[in-house]
Amino acid sequence: MIYAANFKTNHTRKSTENYIEDLQRKLVDKNEEDRVFIFPPLTALDAYEGDFIIGAQNAYPVESGAYTGEVGVEQLAEFNINTILIGHSERRDILGESQEAVAKKFAFFKEQGFEIIYCIGESLEIREQGLEAVIEHLVSQFEGIDTTYENFMVAYEPIWAIGTGRTASVEEITMTHDALKKVVDKPLLYGGSVKGANIAQIAAIDNVDGVLVGGASLKTETFLELVLH
Ligand code: 13P
């Protein structure tokens, strides 16, 4: 299993340091084959060492240059970061990243050899139209994406399940992931209100290879409930 913690706009540099120190101590109990990723805010990036991988929640697809407010590969390289989240619904919907911009980012970071967690997901409106509409939408989010790139995985995060406490049902996740696996044969993470109370059920689904976690990842205790379940 893959366990990925997306801090979003939470935690400071200091609290991230404390978190990672605490996590590292307790990760000695995790299954060796499980992989843990932490995506802290950009201001908290550092060259942490341990049984986890630190990634960037976002970056601009450049080495360096005149892009006020953005960071490029040069800034990430300082901390040996070569893992990135691309296409998160919050970036698409709140920050206005188009599919074209997302695809450009993907192509750039692929060229750099980054490990990419590529996020897709549908709105409630689309989910209410049924599975076929959902899959059609999810497939459209692969437009311009090289799905043969070996160093990437997909995170399916239904927007209506993010931060709402409303997890997709086992049936919804199963059917969506089964359909997605036929489109992209890559590790598939589920995200959306994953927590201690539902991890066993979600992790037991065949085509769920891991989870991408927001709220429940913010404290080591609740994140470890997932990693060590
Ligand atoms: P929550 O776990 O808070 O629902 O967030 C999911 C998510 O968006 C992770 O990227």
C-alpha cells in the first residue's frame, strides 16, 4: 500500500519538523513494502531523511526564471525533491488550472524524471449522472497526459468526498477503480475523507493500491492509524 499525506495549506516549517520526527520514530512498525509520502507546504520543504518520501504539492514547470510567486525545479532540487502532486482538484477548481496547464506540468516533470501523483476526480453533479458520466469525465482528465510514463500513479479523489467526511462507498470506489485500471494500468490511490474508521474497508478493495489523505494526515496519530492499520 501507498500512504500519501497531503498537508495542503496546513502546518508550518516548525510543526512539519516535529511531525516528521515523531512519524519517523513510529514508522519502524510499518510493513516494509508499504510506501509513505508526505507533501508539506512548500515553505516546509527540507532534505528530511527517513522511511518516507517528501514531495511538492505543486511547482511551476520551469527550471527557474521570472514567475513571481512560483517555485521551479531549482528550488526543489535544493531539498532533493523529485516527487510532485499534479492535477489536484483544489488547483484545478480554486486556482483555475486548466487541463492544458496540468498536462504541460505533467510533461515537464516527466521530462525531469519526477515521480508524479496525478490527481483526477469528479464533482457531485457528475457523480449523480451515474458511472458512465463519471468515467467519461475522468478519462477527459487524461487528455494530454502520457499514461505510459513509468514513474507515475493516479489518485482518484471524488471532489464531493474531499474534506466533507463523506467517503465514497466501497461499491463506488470498486467500480470506479476497476474502470480506471482498464484505462491506465498504474498504481491507483483513493482520496476523499479517508480515516481510521474506513481505512480497512478501503484498503481491502482490489484495485486500491493506496490512499491520498488530507485531514486525517495532519496529526501523526491519525495518519499512523492508516499506515499501521
Ligand atoms: P481529505 O482527506 O481531507 O478529504 O482530503 C483528501 C485530499 O484532497 C487529499 O489530496
